[in-house]
Amino acid sequence: MFRRILTILLTLCVLFSAVLCFADEWDDDEDWDDDEMESFDDEYETEEQQGDFKSVSTYNIVTIAMDDFSYKLNEDGTGAILTSYIGEDAEVVFPSSVNDDIPVVEIDTGMCADNPKLVNITIPGTIKKIGNNAFARCPKLKTVVLEEGVENIGMCSFGGCPELTDVRIPDSLIKVDVAGFAYCAALEEIAFGSGLKEIQMQTFAGCASLTKVTVPGGNNVIIGDRVFDQCPNEVEIVQ
């Protein structure tokens, strides 16, 4: 009897041990699966984040090159700023839009400074601001046509252009910043439009041939100090 009970107990122990071993192996498998799943989840999340980033970067274009021009979006993304011109043409009409979709609203600082090719340029009215030094020291530039809509000529935008003789300015122009046309030795006369409010200091400094400036606004126009500094001729201001 005792032997039978002992046999039963031993059998139960063996069965119990087997169950425990199987349970341990199952736990190990589960642990391995969890690790694998966790690794997969991490990888998936990383890929998903990268996918989102690529998607976002596709729609938030910071710069774009097209034809002979490069552009960047302005701060609120509603307009484009011209940042460079790599063409070889002497006569250039600057674009008013990108893909007939985004209007070009500004010419960036120094965009065409020291350009040795430019002779005649036309700037469309969508462009409200011509940046500082945008066309400074262009040795062959002779004619500048600003179409209706242009509002601001930046600091030294056309300064140091020795061949510049013909500047056509619209009524929309409001302000010429410091030294906007300084040291344009061949410029003899210039006529502003009725919308002009301000000509800042030294706008025509060093313009050796300048003799006549037309300012329709008269006394309502703010004229800065030394506007005609180093101009050898007496400059007539016509209202």
C-alpha cells in the first residue's frame, strides 16, 4: 500500500515538473515574441515618423530653382522672393509668379549685385520691394523699368551703376531707401510718381551728371539729409 502511494506521488511529481518546464518554455517564447514585437513597433514608428517628415517637407518648400531664377517663400507662405539669377541675357523681364500660382513679391538682398551682363531690366508690379543692394554695381545696366505696383526701393538697390541713364518709376512707389541711386555717374534726370512719400539720405550722392529730379508730391515728400551729396551740378527739383 505504501509502495503504491509512493508510486502515485512520484508520478504526480514527474507530471508537475513537466508542466512547469513547459510553462517556462512558453514564457521564454512569449518574452521573445514581446521583444520582437517591441522592436518591430519601434521600427514601424520610426518609419512612420520619417514618412510624415518627408511628406511635410514635400509641401513646405523653402527654396526652388526654375529656369534662370531661384526663389524662396516669404514668412507667411503667400508669396515668393527672388533670390538669384543665373541667366546670361542682357535684357531681363523678371517673373511675376512661380508656375502661374505663387506671386513674386520681393527681390532679395544683393540678388543681382555686380552682375556683368544686365543692360535692361523690367520689374513687374507684383514685386512690392526691391531689396538692399539688389542691383548694386552692375557695370552695364542702363535701363530700369518699374511697373505699377512696386512700392519700395531698398538701400543702395541701384547704387554704383555707372551706365544707368533711364529709370522709369510708377505712381505706386512710396519710398527710396538710403543711397538708392548713389554714384550712378551717367544718370542725368529722374521723375518720381505721385505716390512717393519719402526719399532717404544720400539717395543721389555722387551722381556726377544729375541735373533734374521730378517730385510731384512736393512738400508732402520727406527728403533726407545730403540727398545730393557730392553732386557737382546744381540739381533742379521739379514739383
